[in-house]
Amino acid sequence: QMKKQCDQKLLIRMKTECVPCSLNLETQCPAGYTKITNGTGIPDCRYYLEIKTHTLSFPGCRHHCVKEFEQPECCQGRWGPDCMGK
């Protein structure tokens, strides 16, 4: 019995919102995502504060998150909803 289904593993990456680094320790990834950065995260972004008529930007931190996702796919040479082929 040949395998008919060859699922593809997809890695979906995302970054959390940019916040002051000191606050970023508490930041969680969305449900289903795994945090792959530690502590205060990565200081690679800027966040904005509106003060009266001005918007100020400050260096901030964010976390990187990943989610593994299985995409059902037929093996080579097979197709259709039941991966039968010819």
C-alpha cells in the first residue's frame, strides 16, 4: 500500500507588537504559537507615543513566534480529494 498523502509541514512566523522592552517580558504569543525569543525579546522595532500634538517614537522590543501547520497534500503523481490519481 503506497502512501497516498504526503502532508507538508509549514512553519508560520509572526512577531508580536512593539512595546517598551521592560514591558515585553510579559508578552505572550497568540494562541497556538510558540515563543522562540527569550526574556525581553528582540530590540528591532520602534513604538510610538502620542503626546498632545506630537508623536514620539522610541526603540522597543518584540517577540518572534512560530506555529507548525500541517498542510494535507497528495504524494507525487496523485491528486484529487482522495489522492487516488489514475
